[in-house]
Amino acid sequence: MVSTESRTFRVAVAGASGYAGGEFLRLAARHPALEVGTLTAHTNAGARLGATQPHLRSLADRVLEPTTPEALAGHDVVVLGLPHGASGEIAAQLPDDVLVLDLGADHRLASAADWEKFYGSAHAGTWPYGLPELLHADGAGAVTGAQRDHLAGARRIAVPGCNVTAVTLGLQPGVAAGLVSPADVVAVLANGYSGAGKSLKPHLLAAEGLGSAVPYAVGGTHRHIPEIVQNLRTAGAPEVSISFTPTLVPMSRGILATVTARLAPGHEDATAADVRAAWAAAYADEPFVELLPEGQWPTTAATLGANTALVQVALDAAAGRVVTVTAIDNLVKGTAGQAVQAMNLALGLPETAGLVTEGVAP
Ligand SMILES: NC(=O)c1ccc[n+]([C@@H]2O[C@H](COP(=O)([O-])OP(=O)(O)OC[C@H]3O[C@@H](n4cnc5c(N)ncnc54)[C@H](OP(=O)(O)O)[C@@H]3O)[C@@H](O)[C@H]2O)c1
């Protein structure tokens, strides 16, 4: 019998000309158990991959096919790096025994009402959620497990949103431990431009963005809000209220999420050491989430190209708030690396296969 670890899995990537699909291919090209099969696109169908992803040298001569179920057939794994709303229909036409990883939002939310409110279209359904480190907690301060326990053997995985990953990883230890109040969370993020995808929009032009920091989706409208609420509930929060404000800053990759929350009732006297202990316990055994040494703050530069989330936490005693800062590369731990990590778990491969924690610096 061939063991899972020595098998090769053939992967197709839809949306291979986009940022998320391209990043998955960068990781797939060096993954020990993946063989890259069909690549598809939309307006770029018929072009060489090298024309849209000039950094993917080993795949440069592959020709992009139109995105159809027929083109995606005959693979063990299919990755959908498509705009939200486009993956539901195509996924429904793929066989049940194929592992489908949706990098888009279509299958992340459990609530159809939340989907319709924030995305304005029909809900495509809910898949197992691909954030392995998401804590499951009982709401009384006890951690009962993590999302990775639910991914073995999965054949449909909804890969989390990039902002959602940063905010969830930053705050969840305090929520799961019952130390912070999820009823008063404030998150402000600095975001690199690749988070917006490759399609041409005037406000994403270099002339608009270089030398400027630009807030967007202000006032409770960002589509990642219900997904963050869903995660914090899984981490034990009874009710969540979050003010969430992303800001585009002139960098191509990276998210720096600053998330603050009040100390929970009954924990107002918690010390900085109490707070740090909760975060340290949550991430002690995580291969990709690291609580930095005290006093060292995360930077996006330290995560570029890596599947790493760097986290720091402090107590602002005067304000009665816990402050967390988390840095990730939106295209790696925020998308494609996270997808590989969840895929590894689903296929029975080592969770860390094909992934690195070392970033590209300076
Ligand atoms: N960028 C990130 O940091 C990030 C992070 C997390 C999740 N995601 C999610 O990943 C998905 C892809 O994002 P992205 O940033 O890679 O976007 P992108 O750079 O704009 O790429 C979109 C891809 O989808 C293809 N496409 C566009 N419309 C299509 C349609 N109607 N049918 C089939 N294919 C279509 C495009 O093909 P052509 O180029 O040929 O037109 C392109 O390959 C989105 O759902 C996004 O929310 C992105």
C-alpha cells in the first residue's frame, strides 16, 4: 500500500493569473507532494502563465485554459482563486471525492443571512473552515480543541479571509481564556495593495496610493466582519461587537492588525503577566503562529513570503484594554499558505509540508 506521505497529488488551479492563485502556485511548485496540473483563467485564458506571473519560472510555458468543470476534472485537488460569487457554481460541478480549496469567501459563513447582508447574493453553502489554529472554547474559559481537529479527510475547505486571519489570531487567546470582553473590540489594520486583487481600479493606481494611507470600508461595512464574529464565537465569545477599519498603505503585501479589547468583567485586575500567559499558552505548540519575545513588535516585513503570523500583546492598564498586534503576509498565511496548511491536514500530510516560516527581508 502507498502511504499518503509518499503519494503525489495532482492539483488544478482556477484563477491562476490572479494574486491568490499565483501565490498558491509558487508554493505548489516546491511542495513535495504536489504536481501542478491544469491552470485556468478568465480574460487571460489562452495566454502563457509567464505573461501574467513572470516570477513563476518553472510554470511559465503553461497555457491558461478557460475555467470550466471539464478543464478542472481529473485532479486530486482543485484550488479556486476566483472573485467571490464565482466559486459556488463551479464547485457544485466538481466530484465529491476531489479536495476543493476555495480561496474566496463563498463558503466561509455559516449564516446565509449574514452572507446575503454583506455580499448581496444567494448563499452557496458552508464548508469546513480552513484556519487550523482557530480555537474552540466552551465560553467559560476552557479551550476544547482547535479547528485542525476538523480538517482531516475534508474534501471541501473554505480558506479564511486575510484580514480575518490576522484579527482572529491576534485576539482569540484572550477570548478563549475569558480574559477580554468580545463585546467591545476595535480593530484597525494596515493593508498592502495585493489584498485588493489584480483587477484595474482607479483608486488602486500607483499615483493614488504611493505616498498615501487610505482607509476603506469604514463604518461596519467590510465583508470580513461577519467572518471575524463567527470565529470569535467559536473561540468562546457569547456575543461579539467589533469596530473594524482597514487602511491601504503603500506596500504590495502584508497586513498589520492592531486589535484592542477591554478586560472582561471579573478580570479588571489582570496583570500584564496574566495576559501574556494566555497568549503564550495558546500558541506554545503552533508551528506558524508565534508570540514574539516581550517588547518586540511584529512587522509585516518579517512575514513576507512566509506562512508565519507574528503576534504581540500588551496590557494598557490605564485604558483597561488589551492591545494585540499581528503581522501576516496576506498572500501566504492570509491565503495560499493557509490553503496549503489546511490541504496538508485534509490529505493526511505533515501540516507543515511545503511551507516556510522564514520571511524575505529586507
Ligand atoms: N489577494 C489577497 O490577498 C487575498 C487574500 C485572501 C483571499 N483572497 C480571495 O482570493 C480570490 C482571488 O483573489 P485575487 O486577489 O487573486 O484576485 P485577482 O488577482 O483579481 O484574480 C482573480 C482571478 O480570477 C479570475 N476571474 C475573474 N473573474 C472570473 C470569473 N467570472 N470566472 C472565472 N475566473 C475569473 C481572473 O482571471 P483573469 O486574470 O484571466 O481575468 C484571475 O485569475 C478572491 O475571492 C479573494 O477574495 C485574496
